[in-house]
Amino acid sequence: MMKLWKRASGALKDRKSLFSISFSRRTSVRNPDLDSAIIHATSHDDSSVDYHHAHRVYKWIRSSPANLKPLVHSLSSRVNRTRSWIVALKALMLVHGVLCCKVPSLQEMRRLPFDLSDFSDGHSRPSKTWGFNALIRAYFSFLDQYSFFLSDQIRSRTRKPQVDSVNQELESIEKLQSLLHTLLQIRPMADNMNKTLILEAMDCVVIEIFDIYGKICSGIAKLLIKISPAAGKAEAVMALKIVKKATSQGEDLALYFEFCKKFGVSNAHEVPKFVRIPQENIEAMEKAIKGVEQKEETREDHEEEVVEEKSTILVAERPQLKTIITDKWEVFEDDYSFTCKDNIKETDQPRNYNVDPSLLPLIVIDEPIYLTHTLPDLITF
């Protein structure tokens, strides 16, 4: 009886919202058609997801950059007013799909236009909703971080194209690993969470994991070619740290996928096969680090010797002065001093790297996604 009452109350709220926007005028920050699609896509119905109206929202975003402001205004108003975990979760799924459109106008958004970091459902007791609250907070944390990351990515593409350095690629992989760590925190933990809406949300999360982890593996595969004994110590140390973290995250992913399978997430059953990073490559990086350390120690010793040599003035022993008297002339012996100067020249040859970044676009759909290429990492099933 209580469930029926909640559904009826939620449907009534949605109808009231739709009725109110029917009197709204179109402005620079209001689009009644877009508002209607958002309300349908974020309804109080926990039994299904309205993909039709969700794709209408995506179409609006792709059609014109001017539609971003109405989207931000409508979504923030919808989320800030709700205390329903159903509406909040559907709003996050909708934002996830919008971010996956990856249109240039998204760089203006940076962070999400609302805050669900401290969300708490207000329609049931905390003992029944704590699992939903935790999942929404974790999902929001990832999307907020992901929005900022995508904004930087889009901005870098709009600038003058340039070849990325190894350090820039390493930093990009570290950011992706941080995103993956946040993704793995999204999981249903309560016993009462086996619902259709939760499964749909977890399908989106698993697809995003495939995308981000695939980019991490591809980036590591490229770096293994570039990181050699000739590389700098800082680059080699950072690359080794990334590889070890990828190995650790691969183990975490194995457990995560196993959990999702048991929970019933359909996309978790289609796990691609990953290739381990050869141990000899890891050992080569460790040798590169040791080799660079030895070179640096040798260089420092040599520089110390050169500095000492440059600061030393070699003065020949002054001979005794004496006067020679002859019939012809008088001769006085001159003083002599000798100095030793060394010129040190340093050459720094710039490295040229040709980077061909491959983007793996994510589309949130209800079909499993298959990776057609072999990824160089770390999960063993």
C-alpha cells in the first residue's frame, strides 16, 4: 500500500511540474521543450528509464551550444528541489549521457551545476535508504571529477595542436587512474537495492570502466615504447608508479566485476581479455632508474671536480730575483704566473615524440560494449 502511495505521489509531482512549464516562455535560460524532456527523463518512476526523452536531451545538446544554459538551469532546478533518490539517480544518469556527447560547449560547465555530495533521501527512513544515498554520493563524486577532466580535454583540443611530452602523457594517465578509482567506489551495498533502476545505472558505470581502463592500457602501451634507459629518472619513476598502480587496479577490477556479476549487472558478464604487462618491461624500467641514478652520481662527481679545478689558480714558484751587470745592459728577470681555465658546454637535444591519441567514445546504451583491440594489462579471469 505504501509503495502504491509513493508512486502515485511521485507521478502527481511530475504532472504538476509538466503543467507549470507549459506556461513558461522561451528565454536564453529557459526552453520549455527541453524542460519537459528532462522532467520525463528524471521522473519518480523507479521501474524504468525513459530513454526516448533522454535521447531528446542529447539531441538538443548536440544541435546547438546555446542549449547548454537551459540544460544547466533546468537540471539544477530539478535536482536542488528533490529529496527522492530516484530523481537524483536518474538526473546523474542523464548528466552522464550528456558528458558522453563530448561537445565543445561542455568546457564551459567545468563542474556539475548541482551538489549531491551530501544527498539524503527524505521519503524513507535512513535505515532503508543508506545504500541508495551512498551510491548517489559516489556517482556524483565521479561525474563531478569527470566533468572537470573532460572540460580540460576539450579545451586542449581547441588550442593549437602540439605534440605532447612524455610528462604530459604520464599526467593524463594518472588522472584517468584517479577517475577509475572513483568509479570503483560506485556499487550497491544494501540488500534492498536489487532494482531495475540500480541495474541500469550500474550498466552505465561498467561501460565507463571499460572506456577509461581501455585508455589507461593504451596509454601505458605507448609509454612502454618511449620509456627507455635514455629517459630521465623522473619519467621512469613516474611510469613505474603508474604501471604498478595499473596492476593493483586490475586486481580491484577483477573483484568489482565479480561482484557486479553476482548482483546481476548485464554488461559485467562481457569482460574483455586483457594481456599482462611483461615482467621484463617492468624490470627494464627499474634498471633504467638505477642507470640514471648512477649517471647522475657520476655527473655530480665530475661537476664537483670541474668546479674545484676552475676555482684553483696555479701560480708558478717565483724565482729569486737577481741583477746581472754587464758592459752592455742590465737585465731583470720577469715574474710569471700561470692559470688553468676549462670551458664546460652542455648540450640538450630535444626529444621528439609522435603521439596519436585514440579516443574511445562512450555511448550509454542498454547493449554490452565489446573492445575489439587487445589491451596490454592486468586482469586475469
